[in-house]
Amino acid sequence: MSEALSNFEGLLREALTPVEPPEDLVERLESTLTTITALAADELEAWELSAMRDPRNWVRPAAAVVAGSAAGAALVVLRARRRAQASAGPLGARWPTLDRAAAERALKDLGRETRKLLGDR
């Protein structure tokens, strides 16, 4: 029984070891979110108001609004977080301080990234 328990603990320890993400993960994620946002905007631009009479035609524009909004919000947060990590250094990125100045900087970064994203359209 003790041997099975130690084997189980060893398997758990091996399964739960930290894994470093690929170096280009952030760039790939940002590229994917940008593509989703652009595709959603294109879908909404192509939609005709005359089609609004039939509720069956509402699915694609509604899905485009949801997907575009979610991807845009994630993109804004991702860019603001990257900027905060670059300015805070490695330790500050892991253990952010919760002071008023840091909160104001975070809100300014979110606003700046949102304006950039909406300005692209």
C-alpha cells in the first residue's frame, strides 16, 4: 500500500510540474485576437439592415458582435498587461502592488489600447 501511495505521489508530482509556454505564445494570441476582431467587423459591415426583418438572419451578426467584443476586450487586456509587465520588471509583474497609482496607470493603459483598437476601424 505504501509503495502504491509513493508511486501515486510521484505520478502527481510529475504531472503537476510547471511547463513554460512557448516564447511566441503572446504574439500568436495577439495575432489570433486581431484576426477575430477584424473578421467580426467585416461580418458586421457586410450585413444589410434590410435583412433585419427576418429573425433567422440575426444569428451571424449577433455572433459577430459577441466574438468581436470578446476578442477586442481580450486584446485590450493583453496589450495593457504586456505594457505593465514591461514597465514593472519581472518581480513586479508577478506581484503587482495594489495602490492607487498602479490602478490609475492600468485604467489609462486600458483606455489607450481601447482607443487604438477602435481607431483602427
